[in-house]
Amino acid sequence: MGLQTLPFNKTLFKKDWKMTKWLCFVAAGILFFTMTLGVINTYNNYQRTLKEVEEHPERFSDFDAEVHKDYIKESLMRMFKRLTGMEPVVIIFMPMAAAALLFGEEKRKKTLEVLSTMPFTRREIFFNKVIVACVNVFLPFLINAVIMLAALGLSKGLRNFYSAGMVMSWLGADVFRLFVVLSFSLLFASITGTSISHLVLTIIFFIFPIGFAGLLDMNMSLWGYHTSVIDTFLNTFGTYTMPGLLDGIENIPIVFHLISAIVMIIAAKLLFDRNKLERSGETLEFESIETFFKVGVTVCTSLLIGVIFTWLIGGIIFFSGDVPRIVTIVGYIIGILIGWFIASYSIKLNRVKA
């Protein structure tokens, strides 16, 4: 295949990279100071502890160097195998922020309309944005992995605590998680018209399977129904949801999530091709899903307000959990009104600005 037929465009790549590169550097810095710095200082910290024990043995009467060393190695092993510190925050919100800037902000500012007048195809625009998004989310982890590997090469002492294989396994697991979350974010980038609506909807649907199941469970409890169906559902299908990606890599159905991610990217491309420039800046790109959006927001708000209203009234007036069911029903009605108003106002507000 000739290079001229590839959708990569240097001009588009540089434009998008200039707009989002700060995200990459911020994420790289967060990972370095919350994880990498501690890892590469492991040997120095260990030697410092040994020196302190030697200088003040009376303070460390029960200290065992080998036991302490094994403890550090086990801690590092857990750190490489499990998400710790700010790592899950970066994995969740970095892809969302990158997609929101690359798609939502361009739509909000209507710069996509300007691009449409230039010699760029929709395919080129989408492809280059995806490439820039991948660079933004993958590069911070790659940089930190290289630093940890370089530290191994420079310090023989560090090799007693972690290995190159551990670093590469950590990198591979997080790149997999980032790819799935990014695909999920790109899907919503293709159906929303602003960065705010993109972030809000992506976060809502990210937690929706578990959050909605929790809402159902709480509402069923209000009506006196106690069931293990919700717990059984979450225990069985929890790892197949987006939050399930935050579990240990050995518990995640990798093939399922990879196939889902590929399907989401394809769907995002097909939806992006059908985006209408005149709807850029609106909450949703497709008028046909506005009703679905309103109903979804209304139902979730109603269930949430019903629970909150019942708890508040129960605590303030009845001083117990034995609250008349009419109170819960009133909470549902209030939730319906609030949810429908918020959804409708969001759509109307952005449409006025469009």
C-alpha cells in the first residue's frame, strides 16, 4: 500500500497533538511522582534502612533484613499487579479527557466546520484524532516503564527487588485497560456535541451497570424486597463491565473486552461519518436519541431522588426507617420532574448556543 493512501496526515496530527500534549505530560508526571519514583528508589531506601539499623540497633531489636527485603519485594509485586495510587484515576480519566478535547472541544468551538472546508476527509480527521489520543494515553505509561527499565540497567541492587518482566507485564496490562477505556470514550465522542456532554455521558455510562444495579437494589429494599439477584449479577458479570477493568488482570475477560473495544471503535467511526456539522455544539449529535437521553436521565434521577427523599424524611420526621410508601412515591415524582427538566434544559441550552 502506498504511503499516500494511508489516512495519516502530518498537519492534522501536529494540530491535534499541540492541543492535547499537555495531558500527556501531566499524566506522565503524575505516574512518575506517585509510582515510578518510589520504585526506582527502592534499593536506596532499603540501604538507608540498613544503615539506620546499624547506627541505632536499639531501635530495631526485632529487625530482620531478609524479612524486610521480602516484604518490599511483595509490595512491589502487588504494585505491578494491582492498580494503586493515582494509576486507576489516570487510566479512567486520561482517555476520557483526550477524547473530549479532540472531539468535543472541536465541535463546541465549531473548528470541525473549518476542517471540512480544507482538503481533509472525514476518514483522515477521525484516524488522526484516534492516533493522537493513543499517543496521549499510552506514552505516559511507556515513558515511566522506560525509566524503571533504565534504572534496572543502572543499578544492580534494584534487580533484587523487581525485574524487567514485571515492568513489561505492568505496561501491557495498563495499555490494554487504556485501549478499552479509550474505545469507550471515542464511542461517546461520536454521539455528543460538546466536551462537557461527552465527559458527563461517558462517566455516567462507565459506572451505569454497577450504579444502576445498586439503585435498583436500594429501591427494592425500600419496598421490602430483599434479593440476592443484584449481588449474583454483579459477581457474575461485574468483570464484563467497564469498572471491571480495574480488577486484577488475571480476573478480567481480556478477549471479551478486546473484541468490545474494536467494535466500539468501528461504531465510533461509522457514527462520526454521520455527524452533521450544523449540530456541532449541541448536547447530542443525533436528534433521534434525545428522547432516549431524556428518559434515561429521568428514570435514574427518579430512582435516586426516591431513595434520598425517603432517607431524609425518615430521618427528619419519622426518626426511623419505617417511612410511609407515599413518601417514596412523592420522591419518585420529584425525581421525574427534576430529571426531565435537567435533560431537556441541557439539550435546549446547547441548541440555543448552536
